[in-house]
Amino acid sequence: MHAMVEKTRQPKGLRDITRDAVRNSISDVAVDLSAERGFDAVTVEDIAQTVGISARSFHRYFPAKEDAVLGDSTPWGELVREVVATRPDDEPVWQCLQTAYEALLGQFGELDARMKRRLRVLGSTPSLRARNMEKHLQWEAMLTPLIAARLPGQNTTLRARTIIQASLACWDIALATWAEESETRSAGHLLALTFAELSPNTAGPGA
Amino acid sequence: MHAMVEKTRQPKGLRDITRDAVRNSISDVAVDLSAERGFDAVTVEDIAQTVGISARSFHRYFPAKEDAVLGDSTPWGELVREVVATRPDDEPVWQCLQTAYEALLGQFGELDARMKRRLRVLGSTPSLRARNMEKHLQWEAMLTPLIAARLPGQNTTLRARTIIQASLACWDIALATWAEESETRSAGHLLALTFAELSPNTAGPGA
DNA sequence: GCCTAATCTGTCAGATCCTGTCAACTATGG
DNA sequence: CCATAGTTGACAGGATCTGACAGATTAGGC
């Protein structure tokens, strides 16, 4: 089905296996129902009943209804941080970030169809977009010290936050465009397009 | 249909005056209490009781608790759109956007202290930051056609969205930094710093 | 000044989301 | 087999937000 990341921890016993399975079921049902009726028109009770669990159990798997659609993006953020950390010190930050995001796209791989549906629901629901950006704030906090250390000159933290937020905008817009029905270009290509619009200053602000 | 109501720029009757006054009172109380205890630790009931109204009336003035702190940013967005629309066609988009944001800073003017408190609460509450970005999405929708028309080459909409989101990131980060306790630089200066980090590509993507 | 209509407010009721608690159930390990 | 720990369902409760209705306040016309 889907090869999971070994980095986090692979399920040890029957408990962890069933837990991951239930988690995926909830997420799938949440995306499906939201795609049909719209996210706001679907209640937690609806999702839980479709899966076959109680509403209370739903919240034991996901803290909020939004998270059932968004999934847990923390491991992905960690992956980005990891890639950035292992890049050569003299590599320009924009190129460095683009490489990291491309690595993230590689992880998607097999989940294309599922991911597109998810992104479509995400793009059509304001509260989901908000929650998604909230998670990006955690990415920013993780990446800021790494990026700041790579920047020459002054105000490195301020400038690092600016670059990271801008790159996340590139990421979001590229993915949202990729998920559109009529879009045929690859996610990597779209990501390159958005990055190209902002990254020309690879020589640094002083150049 | 919509030609009747221009905007509540100037209250016409006693009703509108009192309504604006109550609205400001609610907003002030919401910011004050949130600054003291934290936004999540303040209930709508607390705010309403402090102002002297019922919780139901609170929701007649603000649809959500977040909006009481954030206020209505729609008129700000319209101002930005207006400034951008009146700029010369051959002006680079980044310079154009920076001018528009600076005009926005000029509008703040007298509200410095109040605005700083508001921004501090905003920066310390993830859900508020997310809601704020959600409002920026409306700005993006408003500005995208204007900016896209100014871009040469292909994929103008995709690139316009990227630039707008990036510029909004500059705006947010500059304001958040400006509101910090130890910060002494002006908001305009900080805005120039963040813009300088991304705007070097004023010659366009092909250069 | 008075009356009618529009608007605002408070109160009540309800839907939904989310959390705490507790007893019953199940897998794991000795 | 049994003890422990994790999971679940059921109930209760707080909080946000909305709809409905009745009373109060205000605006405009007489």
C-alpha cells in the first residue's frame, strides 16, 4: 500500500498496526465526505459513524476535525529540516530550500491521487487553509535558526523568517495549482516556477 | 443592488455612531483581556460581561471571537488595491506593492500604541495568526488580477499569487517585529528590510 | 407630542466541537 | 493464566456560534 517512513518508528505490535489502520480510515473518510458535501457540512459524528467508531474515539486519533483531513505534517517538517541541515554550508538558501521541498515531493510519490483530493478539499475550505498555515508556523520556527545561520550580513533572523515564509508560499501555491483539475504539469515543475519568481537573489542581498 | 451602501466611512445617524462605539469598546476589551490572560483563556462571556452586554450581542458585532481582536481588515485591503491600481503601469510590481503597504502604514498613524498591543496578542496566539493569514487570502484574491496584468511573460497568475503571498509575508513579519517590546526601528524601515530580501528581482524573471 | 416601523437587545434553545472522567474490554508480557 | 497497560464507549460538561422570539429603543411621519 504505502511504504511508511522508517524514521519515525515502524509499528511493533498488533496495537500499533490497528491504530495506524484506523487512523488512515478516519482520514480517508474525512476527505471523502468533505469532498462530497463540503468540510463544514460534515460533522465529527458523521465521520465516526461511517468509520464505525464513537465520536469520542475520533478525538483520540485526531485532536481536531481539521487534522483528520490535514494529517500530521510534523514528520514532513522534520524531513525538510533534516535535508536543510545536511546541505553544504555554502549552498544558497533558496536552492537549499528548494532541494528540501523536492525531497518532500519525492516522499509523496505513490500517494498522488489521494493527496490531490486532500489538497482540493484544503483549497476550498478557509478554516482548513488557516489550520494548514498554522502548521507552517511550526515549520518556520524549526527552520529559522538553520536558515539564519546560512545568511551573511545583519538581521539574519528577520531575513530568515522572510525567506522561509516566502518559500512556504511558493510551496503552497505550487501544490494548490498542481491539485487543480485541469493542471497537467508536475508538482516539481510548478515548484520550480514559483521558486524562480523569488529566488534570483541567490547571490545574497548585498550583491 | 450594491450601489446603495457605499461604506460606513462616515456614520450617518446616531445609531451608526453608537454601533461603532460599542464595536470599538468590544475590540479594546478583547485585546486588553487577551494581553493579560492570553487569548484562549478569555471567553466571549468574559468580554461581553466586561463591556456590559450579553454574549449574544457580542456575536451580533463580531461573527467570531478572533474577529474582535483582529478587527475588519477589508478596508485596509481595499486601500492597498486602490493604491496599486493608481500606480504607473511600468512600475515594477515589488516597488508598487511596497508603496501600497507604506500608504497603509501611514493610515495607522495615530493608532500606534493600540496597534502594537493588538499585534503582540496576534503574534502570541497561533489561531489568531492563522485567522489573520486567512484574511490575507482575500487580499490575494483582490490583488492577483492587478499584479498579473503587470507581469510580463507566462504564468502570470501563478507568479502574481507567489509575489503577493511573499509580499504579505514581508508585511506580517515586519509588523510583528515592529510590535516587539525591544524593537526601536520604525515599521517603514522594517518593511523596507524584509522587502529588500525578496525584491532584487525587479528586472523580471528573465533577467 | 404621538404613533408606526425599523432596529437593537436580552433571553432561551439548540447544534457542534472539544475535553475530562470512568468503567469495561483487549492485547501484551511474564 | 493473570496482571498490566492501552483502547474504547458512554456520559457529563464547557465553549463557540446560530436561530427564534419578545421587549426596549430609536427614527421618521403625522
